[in-house]
Amino acid sequence: MRRGDLLTGDGLTDALSDVDTIIHCATGNGRSDIHGTRQLVTAAEKTGRPHLIYMSIVGIDRVDLPYYRAKLACERLLEDTDLPVTIQRATQFHELIIQMCTVQRWLPAIVMPAGVSFQPIDTGEVAARLTDLASASPADRAPDMGGPEIRVAADLARSYARHRSLRRPVLPIPLPGLRGFRAGGHLTPDHAVGRVTFDQFLAS
């Protein structure tokens, strides 16, 4: 096993030697993404021309959030390199909806953003796409991946509550700073390639 540190750069060049393909999924939720991606690109350029595949998010150019701005900056870094690159964007994972609900476990209700829908996708399906990309030619931007359903955030939370046998109400509340989400900038209805629905994910 080889290890490299994206924050310090220690060991990265050695870890990437003789590597033909890199799948870059590491994230610090925006805090260290740009720096880490720059370190990775620099190390990869020293080892040759490995195919660098980057896991990104649908709508980062349409939704104004700090994390999304960081992910978009990482994409720009990759586009400016001479390395062969593939960028894969996907909608939010099922696990994010779960996290949004469970983080509120001590509250008397589950609060969800009003006027916002999500198109959650299964991580296993995204992993399968990344595996396919690893054996394919660089594509610059691969087609977006979206989950099979677009559902209102509060409706997803109600499904979660029913599955967990929770009696807490779900309250849709208008939240500031989510204009891009309310406009559907994070959705990709034309690329609803996922098969596992949120209810199927809960049941599994």
C-alpha cells in the first residue's frame, strides 16, 4: 500500500509513480479541496500523464455555496493542467438526506428547506460509473449523473421518519442563501440514470 498526504504533499509523488489512473474523491468539505487538488496535480505531473478522474457535484456552477465554489475551482485546476482529465458530476448522495435528518435528532421536529427538491443517487452506482471511467479514455466532462427521482426535501424527510418509526413532524422552513437550490440548479432531470430510489435505499 502506498500513501500520500494531499495537505502536505508528503509521499504523493512516490505514491503516484507507475500509476495510470487516479480517481480523486478526497474532500475537506471545501476547506482544503483546492490546496489538496493542486498538490495532487503537481505530483501527478511529475510522474507522467496519468488519467485523473475527479468526483464533482451537479450544479456547482449554478449554486452559490462556499463548498460548491471550492469544487468549481478544483475543476478549473484540472481543466488548466496538461494531464488527461475526466470530471464526473453527480447529484447529492442518499446519505446526505439521512445526515440532514439525523443531525437534528435532538430537536422536536425535522426541519427541511422549503421550496427545495433533491435528486439523490446511490453511491454504489456512482462508484460503478467511476470504475467504468477508469477503463475508458479521458472525457474532459463525463455526462452528469442524477438519481431516479426528484423529490421535495420535506417529502424525503417524511420517508426517513416513517422508516425509522419516528413521530416527529417535518417542518419545511424558508432558509436564506439557498436561491440556487430553490431554482433547481443542483438537479439534472435529463440525466436521471440512477436506479436505486431513496425509499429503496432506506429499505436496504
